[in-house]
Amino acid sequence: MSVRLVVMCALALAASGAFSQPLPPGQQPSAPQAALANPASVNCVKLGGRHMIRNLPSGQVGMCVFKDGRVCDEWALYRDDRCVGGGGAKRVSN
């Protein structure tokens, strides 16, 4: 009895998959896009800087370049409110 029930359930499951229709090409679900911005980069722009990526031997580093010539590591500026190379830029509160 239980073997017969398992076989019938497997056949019903296979039949339901065989009769399903694929979505038309225009209705295919798209891959989700990343929606979160880098908070250190957002902070840089809020402070009036320009976001820039530097390629270093150790990897890529986000830098914030200000009009007055200061160049700051974005994460140091965001975390510690300090600018690499001097200056006293402060983080913008949200």
C-alpha cells in the first residue's frame, strides 16, 4: 500500500511539471540589482568630495578628493572623522 502511494505521488509530481508552461521571453524575472551604496562613498560626496578608486599593490582603496587638494581615505574619513594627509573634514550626520 505505501509503495503504491509513493509511486502515485511521484507520478503526480512528474505530471504536474510536464504540463507547466515557461514564461514568455518578455516576462522572465530579472536578476535583483544591488541597491545599497557604499556609506563611505556617500559620506565623501555629502562632504563635497569626489569619489575615486586607487589601485595599490595591496588592493583597491576608495579615496575622497576635495577641491582644496586634500585626499582622504574614505573609510578613515567615515569611521574616524579624519582625513589622510591632514585636514579636519567632519562627517555629515544623517
